[in-house]
Amino acid sequence: MSAVTGLRIDTLDVLFFRGSRPIGPNAAAESGLPHPQTLAGALRATLLEAHGFDLRAFANARRKPASEGLGARELLASLGAPQGVLDLRVRGPWLCRGERQRVETVFFAAPRTLYRDGDVLTRSWPARGGGAVGNFLRASVELQEGLSMPLWRHDAGDEVALSGLVTLDGLRRVLEGAVPQAREVVAPGALYGFDRRVGIGIDGATSTVKKGVLYAVSLLALCPGVGFYAEVEGDERAASALFERPFRFGGEGRKAMARRVDQLPGGGFARWSVPAKGDARAVITVTPGWDGDRAIPSKLGPAVRAASVARAALHSGFDVARGGPRNTRSLIPAGSVYFIEGMTETQGSFAAPDDAAAGEGLFVTGAWTR
Amino acid sequence: MLLSYLTFQAMVPVLESLGPTAFVYPACRGVPAVDQWLLDACKIPASVLGGRPSVDRLLVPAIPNRFVAIVPSEHAKALGDEAVTAARDAWEKIAGKVYDHISDTLGDDAAWAGAWDAQVKGYWEFRSAVLPRKALQENPALRRELLGDRFFGRAEVVSKLRDYIDPSHRPGYLAEQDPVSRWGGDLAILAKIADAQREVAHFSKGSPQSMVPPKCTLMGDFEQIGPAEFSASQRFWEHAQGSLKVGGFRLRRGERLSAIGLIKRFWVPTHLASEWSFKPTETRLDDTATVAARVWLREAGIDVDQERRKNREWNGQWILSATADERDTSDEDGDDPLDLLEADCPLELGNTLREAKKRLKRAPPRYLAVLHFDGDHLGRWLKGELGPTVRACLHPKTLAYFVERGRALGRERDLEALLGTVRPLSPVRHASLSDALLRFSVDAVPRIVADHDGELVYAGGDDVIALLPLERALACANAIRRAYSEEAYMGRNATASAGLSVMHARSSLRGALDAARAAEKAAKGAGRDALGLAVLRRSGEHARVVMPWTGEKGDAVGAFVEALDAQRARFVEGEAGDRWVYKLRAETAVLRGLEDDAFRAEMRRLIGRTEGADATLATQIESLAERYASWWRTRKDAPAGESWQESFCVLVQSASFMARGGDER
């Protein structure tokens, strides 16, 4: 039976997510937060193994010329992977707070239209309509192709872009056209930190220490009570093998534990959007996603009037078949905001179908006011 | 340097059309790149400019990455577009020259250049913003609406000063004058237009190849150039490392670079040297190991420039390899990076280095410091929110007139508040700020960094990045801080924060730059006017701590850092060492819950029990602790769960580590 299941993921160790950038001697590598593809891959691999699927056979098949042109999903299907697992859709991961099966709140990248001036939060708005201000700004601000309205902050104080994360309540407040309350904004340091480790280089042939070769990594360490929240949509029986068992997550044999949550926070992703009057909406991305290295996804493109998109989140990944890194992709980061007219979809993903099924490019919508 | 050069190229169309005085920020008088342009393009005699700028001065990146110029409105759009085109063309020209050099050296472009264009074209984004001031002058309400009421509050207060002037004394122009600061408001709107244009960030296009090589070892977001297939890639880079050399610039062992990495490495010898007529070998950009050992090298009587000339190259890693404590002979296949480097080290130089180590009875320091310095609230200074009060700007006779008028009108209190308001920014004051920042970055900073044996990486406006030998790092940072507040530069009301990261000469410079930046941010977060310190031990604790420059009100700027630096010598020369700090730090979990006196008493006890410690050590350390505690109570955002006692212990341990040049005990 198809259903949405909420997962609370607790880490059993410090984690390392690097995005396939090189780690050389004397380089200090710092972990990032997990990418949707990383979690989706980890969950799918766990389920495939639990259903008796031979992942080694899949890796071998990927390296054969016959598999060229086949997507991972088609190849898995051809090797007999259970359809229920292949059809599962994963959403997340998002940092969350709570204990065991209970998720009190989920945290999202702060929407890019938010600013902080001391303790005061403000936000920018599209300069729409006529009037002296609208006309002046449209004449003075050179916009990226396809956009018609500049974003403007009407309070010229000493404001800086809000960094950090907002809670689900804070995100909803932005979707209602307001700004979050102070307690709904959280600094990353309140949720996670980094644990530094130093390793030595070992000569493979002699098993002796390589002189002068040290590797330093900063590993992701979540604060007590903090975990990841994710959702899995699809065959409940296929997904059930995920619960209450450790699965590989965070590199180098590290593991995490997934538990089914009692209640989906805020009703789950499908209910996080806020209704809007008319066809003018604000769209906020809640996971990073790729759309051909574009900052404005083609799915929203024609409807977008104004946008605020932070610097691309660069992601590479590893090609199992070749045993080498993939192309670096410029992902639209979570927290990007688009003001749109004429789009009916209230939540979803702007990414390609396979990427969307892995949780990339998820967005929610709300009111575009002022 | 590259970004500074490209920004200068963007300034050239405005320079050619309107001259250097069109620029409000940065000031152009005395900027080496502008002087060079005046000499080469305008044929102005060198004698007029006080001589040709030296290569050292030219290579100090002194131009910030944005500029503001006043231009005729009818040419504004065209000049903005020309500026963008000029920067873009310069980048393509530079990339083309590096490409040609690689192509001439390695040949077979098809084998290595697949991703070149995609990386080069997508790397920079240049933008210009134009503010049509006339539209705002004709419609003051529009300015108010664009800025919001908060901006206008203070400016309107100041405009009320005119109400105190006797109507019969009021000059005619007052009636026509805009009631608020046009200049400050216009600058704020211009900055907001530029921000609005950047709302959608620039996205680089990925490699068009389906199979890509691994990532660049210098800039991990990009793929290396060269073949994607691993063994072919290895052969390509082995060949490149042996052959890609120009004017003393080369690839380091193990480096495999992207197009951007290669351009950054080779643009000086392939482009800039001919553009500004100097020999690439004159650039003398020392590496981290050489900067770390500079003071030691001088004491040893080893002249790096002389050795560079004699051996036709110089590699600071030779210092580390030739003076390493132990020689590991087990790795006879030569794979060990130290062995390989020592194999490169000229025999005579290696002997000189080893002999110097014996003579000086200490090895050259292997740690250095990276300084990131930044003025506090510069945006507010440039918006006119900080600066002198109205009272400070009035002539004593004028002030007396207003005081008298306030009394006559019975509005002394209102007048007092008005006179205490910061005077809104005028173009003249803005120009003087630009000039002060220029003098600071072009005159003061290079001199101070050179005096402290450092290597200046960037000095533009209020921003400074420098590499410093550990022994001189605190003193250098303090000297720059003091200069910033000198009357010749930003004045005593201006403050600044900085971050110092301490890195091993073999560690990642990028990581140390990030750590210095983070330390500077931590200093700002602690309430500004502070110095953050991050000690990145290569195989030990990464310690982070923030300290005040001054300590207590009434002390001279930099008094605290100077006092801390003065204690450093005791950790090196004295017998006392710093074992007591480790013991004290272990006890802080208990001591933090007690009164400060208990902490100080325990500190005295531990120092007193330390062999070789004299009585003054305890007194001086206690004085430092008191000043640190006093500052801690005023700091903002003290990290949760952290106490001043523990932070002070980390501070003393870090100072001790720096005093010993990073030598772990």
C-alpha cells in the first residue's frame, strides 16, 4: 500500500559528506551536510540489500559496455531489483530536533529574502505595479533574462542577509508573507558542529608511516537531540526494512539509525505549503536541486517574475561504474525564493524525475503579498 | 592580485573618459596601478608622480573589487557597459596567454583543453549599476520611498538646524536645499540597486564532457584539465609537472590543476610581467615555508634572493626538508615527498641550512600566521552613519551662534541633541574617507608588513591579508590596528577587527585563509574591535580564542595585545615555560564556578610552583587575566558553556605556541 512514512534518522557516529572533492595530504577537508541524493542512495542500497539484491553485481554490470546509456533505475530493474524499492520516493534530509520517534520541528535554510538589522528581521519584496518607485526600479535595475521585477528592501538600515536556519513555523510565516519570530531562527552552531580528526599517511607497500603526510578532516557532529528528518513515499512493505536498524550513512562504514516517526511534522511535506489567493505565489526551495546549471529552473521559468537565488551549491558525486567523480553540477540551493504568476502547482520538485524521486529540488509555495 | 587587476581594467574606460578624479571610491591618487597607467597611457613624466612605482608596490593588490564614480548621466550606461566589457576582455586575454603557453609547451590541445572554455567563461561575473541622480533630485519623495523612513530619521534631525538661524541671517540657497543628505541617500540607493542586480547569483556551467577527470588540487570545485582516463591523466600531469615552467613559476609536485588554477599560477609571468614591464623573477612571492622561516633565515645570514639567483629558483620546502630532525631511509624508492624535495635542494644550500640549524641551536620555524584584517562598520562609515557629530564639524564661532540662538528660542535641549547627531555624509567627507583608506592600504600596511618580515597578499581599502612569521604576527597585527586609528588614516573613532590563523607551512593555505576569515568574524561577533586567533596545530588541537586589542577603557589602542606579546619572550627564553597553563586549564571546569579570585589564586600558586618562574611573571599574567576578564564581561555572544577562565588559558597556550614558532612540547 502506498503511503508517506516519516523517518527520524539518528547518527551513530560523526559523519563525513564531501561531494567527491579531493582530499590530499596536508589538506583540511570539512564535511558538509548530506545531500538528498546521498540519503536516497543510502536508503535504497539498504533496502535492496535487505531484499536480497546483490549490489556488487550491479556495480559490475555498470562497468560493462552493455550498460552504457542505461539509467541506474533501468539497470537495477533489469537485474531484478524489487519494483517496490525502485518506486520509492525520498524527501529530505532536513535537520530536525526531538527525541526518538518524535520530531518537534524541522529546520530549513533561511529564505534568501530575509534580512537582519540587529535584532530586527526584515524582508525584500518584488517592486511590482506602476508608480514612481516601480518605474524607477525597473529602469535602474538590470535584471536577469526572464525576470521582470527587481527585489527591493524598503528599510535601508544596516541589514545583512539572514544566515542560518528557520524552523517549520518560521518558514510558514514567510510563506504567509510575514517574517519569522526571533525564536524561529536558529544558528547552525546550535544544531551541529565539527569534530576534527588527524590521520597519517600509510605506505601501501610497506605498511609504514609516510613521513610528513597528514590528513585532517572535520567531521559533522550533531548536537544532542538533533537528527535528520526525511520522508519516504511508496510501498509501505518495501520501506519497512528501513526501520530500527542501522544503515550505512556518513562515509567509511559509519552508520545511522532510522525510526518511523509517530506524526509527520506539520502534516508532512505535502502540507507545508500555505494557501495563496489568486495565481500569484512565492516559491521557496527546501532542498537543493539541479536543472541544467540554471539558477531559475525551467519548470518555473515562464511564471517567474522576481527571484532571489544564492550562489550555487556545487555537487559532484561518484560514478560507481567508472570509479571516478562525476561532473561538478551547480545546484540551486535550498532557501532560494521565486515570485511567480500563473503556476498552479502548490508543492513539488523542479528537478528531473529521477532526481526529484531522490528528494532534489523540492519546493513549497505560499502567499506573495505587499 | 588577479581580481584587483581586473577591477582596475574595468576602471580604465572611466579613467580614459573622465580621469582619476571621477572616482569617489577608491581614491586614485598614489595607487600604483593608476600611476603606471598615467605613465604608460598618458605619457605623464615619472618625475611628476614622484617616480615609477616599484614592482613590489605594483604587485600589492590595492584596488577593492568595486568602485564608485560620478559620470555624466548621458554616458553612464555606456561607461558601465564598457567597464564590464573591459574586465571581461582582460580576463579572456589573460586566459588566452596562459592557454598559448600551455599549448606551446604540451601541444596536442585536443587531449587536455576540453573543459578550458567552459571553466574560463563561467568563472567571473562583472556587473555595473547606474544611479540616475537627476530623477531623485526632481522627485525627493521617490528617494524617501526607496530608502524607507528609518534612513531619513537622523538626516531630518540635522536639517532642523536651519530653524535655529535667524530668518534675516538665512542664506538664500537654504530654501532650495534638499532637507536631507542627498549624497548618503543616493549612495545607499546605488548600493541597493547593485544588491538587487545580484539577487540571482551567477551559476557556472559544468563541464560539457560526459567523462571527467578528477577535481583540481587547488580549487576542488573544478575538474582538472587533461584526459579523464586515469592512467592517461597521470601521464599527462607527470609530463606537465616536468615541463610547465616560466619565469620561475611552475607546478608543484602532485599538483593537478583546472583551467582557473593554471591561469592563477601562470598569469603573472605570461601576461602581467610584459604588461607592466618587469621580469617575472622580480616578483619574489615567497611561499609559506619561507615566510615561516624569515626571521630565522636572517639570523642565519641566508639571503633568499641571493640563493634564488644563484640556484635559479627557490623552494621554501627545502628549508623544511634539509633541516628535518630525522632522516627516514626506509623509503628508498623516493616516493616520500620530503626525500624528493631534498633531492631537489642544492647541495651547498642544504649544507648551509643544516650548519645554521646547529649554530643557532634551533630548527627554522615551521608555522606561520595568516592575518585577515577588516575595518569595523565600514559600510556605516560610508553611509554616513558613523563619523563626526554636527558639533565637531562647526566652527567655534558658528557653534557659539547656534548655542546663543538655542538659548534665545528656549530650545537648548533640542539643540543639544541636534548638535550631538552624526553629520550626514557629504561628497567631500566621502572622498576624504576614500583617501584615508587608500593611504592606509598603499602606504601604511605595506610598510608595517615589511617591517614585520611578512608577505602582503592583499591590501585594499580597510581589508588586509598577509602571511607573517609567527614571532612577529601579534606585533604586526597590533601595529596595523594602531595605524588604522591614526589621524592620518581613519581616525581615533574608527575601530577594526582581525583574525590570525596559525598554520603549518605544509598545511593547506586555503584552509588557513578560511580560518583567519572565521577568526575575524568571531572577533566581530564578540562586539568588534577585537582580534580572533585560530591555532591550527598540524597534529593536535585546533584552538580558537578572541581577545580585545586594548583591554580596558583609557588604555592605548593595542595595549592588551602588546602586553600579551611581551609575555611571549618568557615562554622562549625563560625556564618557566607554560606547563602551569595546561594544569590550570585542566582545573577550569571546577574553578569557573568559583569567584574570579579563586582562579587568580590558583594561577598564582601554579606559577609559583613552576621551576624558574620569577615573581613578576605571576603579577604580569594576573594583570593580563584581570583585563581579559573585564573585557569578557562586556563582549557580545560569548559562546554558551565557555568561561573567561578557560578562554584565557587557551589564549596563553596559543601565545606560548606562537612564541616557540609552533614547536610542540
